[in-house]
Amino acid sequence: MGSDPLSLFGRRLVQLRREKGWSQEKLALESGIARSYLGGVERGQRNIALLNICELADALAVPAGSLLEFERVEIP
């Protein structure tokens, strides 16, 4: 993955999802967002809308702004 905002956002989303121990499918169910769409977001292939960022944040029980904290992303 590169350092463009879409990739960085996707990596941050993966990090937060994994911290909860959730699969993409679980996050999709909790957020109401299609799993295939989430996969594209996590791979940095989709430009996610603000409404969807808020839905994901609610599902993950984190502030929406925390999804934009790219500099702290570390995925094993």
C-alpha cells in the first residue's frame, strides 16, 4: 500500500477493525455497509463518503476523527 490518503484510511480502518477482533463481514453487518465495499475501502481502492465514515465510526465505537489518524497505523 502506498501513502495516499485512500490507502492510509484503509490501513487505519483495518487496524481499528482488528483491534476489536472483527472480520470484514462482522464490520459490514454492524455498520450496514456492504462487505465488498469495505474490502475496497481497506485496500485503498474506494473513496469513502463522509456518511460511511460516520457509520463505521459508530459501529467501531470510536470518534469519526480517529479514522483519520494515519500516522499511528501499524499492521503486522
